[in-house]
Amino acid sequence: MLTAQRNSADLQQVQKDQRGIATDVEKWKAVAGRDEAKDGLFVFAVRSTGIYCKPSCPARHPSLEQVIFFSQPDAAERSGFRACKRCQPQEARPSARAQLIQKTCRYIEANLDEKLTLEILSRQAGLSPFHFQRTFKRILGISPRQYVEARRLEKVKRSLTNGETVTKSLYNAGFTSKSRLYEKTPPHFGVSPGIFRRGGEGLRIHYTIVDSRIGRVLLAATQRGACAVCMGASEEAVEAALKEDYYAADLHRDDEGMKKWTEALLSYFDGQEFPRDLPLDVQATAFQWRVWKEIQSIPYGQTETYSDIAASLGTPQATRAVARACATNPVAIVIPCHRVVGKDGSLRGYAWGVERKKTLLSLENKVQRT
Ligand SMILES: [Zn+2]
């Protein structure tokens, strides 16, 4: 259930935004840094004031949840927002450099199934490869190669969602083979294309269930790595929870084959850190990945606040988004999101119930003290 929702939300985000800057998080970063290079590329509107601004507006920043991004001033006006008198966003035009990069992005979008090397792209833009690479990175925050790979992967996701086969989707998006996709895709752009298929269709998933202090814990994995952790009072409950996300997958209980995972879980409940080197097969936005990586660095028995995490990612205003990334963590314990707490130390939401979060923390605490 969560997986499907996440996918379609990510997809909408990408489809809405063909103009360059990849995500709302990138845009928010530009606003937080009052980045003039991003002026003319998008505007942001504030729900509470009804006003929209360009990224570099010197006015005080609203909180992220008050903000809606629009690619153009017109669109903000049509939605009933008025232009800020201070920064005059309707006058903002992309710099010549930004326009050039936008043009290159349109070229990339139209030629995803062609060869798109740095040489070819810089020739298109009329710059030296070195200068092109640097300019591109300054405007969009990622390298041309990362941009091309991300666009190709989006195309694969789109066509899988439309019911195309994996092979055909990959081919149409300019990937010459499956292994090439796996090799070339940076992990934070999401991995296994199979998982994007509805309900895990075509995926073979093995799982094991252990009994623990917090009830039954189910850990499921594809051949590539752990893909789900579910908690519940009974075996039926945890199996039902797995089926909700992976109703179309081929599910097999395999305690024997999952031994290394079972042992990792049992030793976790016995006071050991869950091994960090076991592979994962979860898909996520770049932001979710960064949050989850950060969470994995919180030592056993310690906690950090949502705002600590937001701050260490360089996006102090993104506390809410951090909380959302915790709530959508598909592999509890493996990514120990229970170690993230509210500013006052309060145990805010946990996908598997606040009581379980409390128990996990007190268990880790006790081990630490003895
Ligand atoms: Zn303004």
C-alpha cells in the first residue's frame, strides 16, 4: 500500500517538472540559499499570505508546508496568488546560462534513447565539455550524466506503470540491458525496476518470521536484498501486512533460506546492532535515501531528533519531510527509524505503533547501561 502510493507521488512530481530542477527538495534548497541562479526557473507561493516570490527573494522564509512551487509566474497567478512587491517574481527571467541548460534538458528529454555523452551534450550547448559540465552542475545541482540517468529511469518507471514489459521499457529508455541499468543507476535514484510494477508483480519474495519482545516480526527480501519489515501480534497479521504491499508478488516463507536475516534480527533483539552491510531492495526518492542513510548512522541505543536530521542534511526547514521519510521507511529496524524522536524527546508516530517504538528504545537503552 505504502509502496504504491510512494511511487505514484514520486512519478507525479517528476512528470510535473520537465524544466530541469528535479524535485521540490532541490527547489526548497534553492529558496533556503536565496540562489539567484535559480530565478526564472520557478517561483514559490505561500498559502498563508497568498503571495508568490522568486527563489532569491530576501523576505523571511515561510515553513515548507506552507509552500507550493510553480514553474511559471502565470501558473501561480492563475491559482490566485499575487506577485511579491519586494522581489517582483513576474519580472524574473532565467539567466542566459540557465536558458542554455534548460534547452539542453529539453534535448535530453527528446533523445533519451540516443547516445548522450558529455561530448555530444556540450556540443549541443556550444560549450567546452569542461565548461558545460560545470555550468550544468551549478544550475541543476547534479551532473549531466546523473541527470540523463535519472531521466531514463523516470521513463522506465512511466512505461512500467503503463503496463509495458521490463525489457521493452528499458530498451525504449535507452538502457541497452538490464545489467546496465543496475550498474549505472546511482542507488539513490531507486533500484529494482520490478518493484515498480503493481503490488510487486513478477517479484519473488522470501520471508521469515521471528518472535520477539515487540511481537512477531516479519522480514522479507528479494534476491537483491531486504524489501519489507512488518510487525504484528500474530503470524497472520504480519503476513497480511506484507500482502498489502506485495499482493501480486510471489511470496514464500523460507526460514531456512533466510537464515542470515533471522540471525541478524534475533541478535538485534539480543542487544547487537543490526548489521549495516546487508543489502536492501527498497526504492526511494533521493531525499528519502539521504534521510535513511543518516538514520543508519545513529548508534545503537542513541536517539536524534527530526530537526537534528534535517539540519545535518543541510535542509533545517525540512523537519516535516524528515518525519515523512521516517514514516515511510519500509524496513523498520534495518533502517532504525525508531531512533528518531521529537524535539522534546517525545516518541512521535511509528508505522508499527508508538508502543513498539518505546519498547525498542528501552531495550536498546537497557543493553547500553549493562
Ligand atoms: Zn518576494
